Amino acid sequence: MKAKLCGMKTLAAARAAEEAGAAFVGFIFWPKSHRYIAPSDAAAIASELHCVQTVGVFVDEAPERVNAIAREVGLDVVQLHGHEDAAYARQIERPVIKAYRYSETFDVRAAAAFPAKYILLDSGTAKLPGGTGKQFAWREAAQAVDAVPELKSRLLIAGGVAEDSLAEIEHIFHPFGVDVSGSLETDGEKSITKIQSFMNAVAVVNKSHIEGAAS
């Protein structure tokens, strides 16, 4: 299980995520988010990182603007968290993570066919496309995903992700990774201690998975 630690606004937090073994760190470029970061500030942080992949999160932004910010920041991946369609995604110059709000209308086959490197399942509302920190119907979603097994290797789970839910997520989904933000914060800011503790928990889950597969 890989980990994407999102909503980075400081170099200290991003470095802590990188040093603790995160596969991705995310920057939010949706202006309505309280985790929004200016592209110039994200670029300054990204320039100091060495082995972690950087992800920019966008919501229904003009593709030209997305590509411009991706170049400015030096993003490795672009996450589309709005109503972007396949034609939109094909205009993006970076590999794509496409986010879906899980609901009864979720079309798993359409998601699997979307031109994205990864598919992210999240909770959300009409006003807040993601980042709610709320768990969605994981078991129902897992049943849907099971119908398209090849999706598992591209699947990221968000919404309600925390240290104490990692083992359940692994058991239910066996996903490529998880996307976490809110549970790493204290008073709305990333906590270095919580980042380190979360990544230690990821390591424990991964070790258990390997040991279980070997037995």
C-alpha cells in the first residue's frame, strides 16, 4: 500500500512525508479549499524534494491553466477532482489521477476506462468535491471494484483514511494506495508527528500483508 499525503503547505511537512516514505505529496490548487497553496509556493517546496512524487489537485480548472501550473511547479502527476471528462484528461500533459465521489451511481467500468494512471475513490458533497474526511460505503464500493479486478492496481482510497482505518482498507480493497490529509492535521495544519506516525502505521500494514501472502 502506497501513501499519498495531500494538502501540503509547508516544506517541513512535505519533507517529513518524503523522509517517512510517502510515495506522493499533494498540493491543492482549488482556491476554495482551506488547504489551497499558491503555485509559486508549491514550486518552492517541490524544488527541495528529491524522491517523492508531487501531485497537483485541481477542480474543473481550464486544462491550459492546469498544464501551466504543472510546468511551473514541476508536478509529476495531476489529480482531477471535479467533473472532468476523458477528452479533458487527454489534454493534460502529466499522468492523471481521476477522482470519483463514490455513490450508488458510481460506474466502475466507466472509471476503469477513464484515461488515467490512477483512479481515486472519495467521499464528497455537491459543494465540497473531496477532502471531507468522511468515510464512504467502503464494502459496497469494494464489491463494485471486484467486478473489474484490473482496477485494483490503480486504485487509491480517500475519505476517512487514518492510522486506525488502514488495516480495514487493506482488508476490504487491497488497493494500490491511500490518500490522506485531515487526519494528519492539528488545528488545520499538518503535524510532523502525525505524519511520521501515519507512515509507521502504513509500514506495519504492508509488513502484515507481505507476511500473510508468504504464509
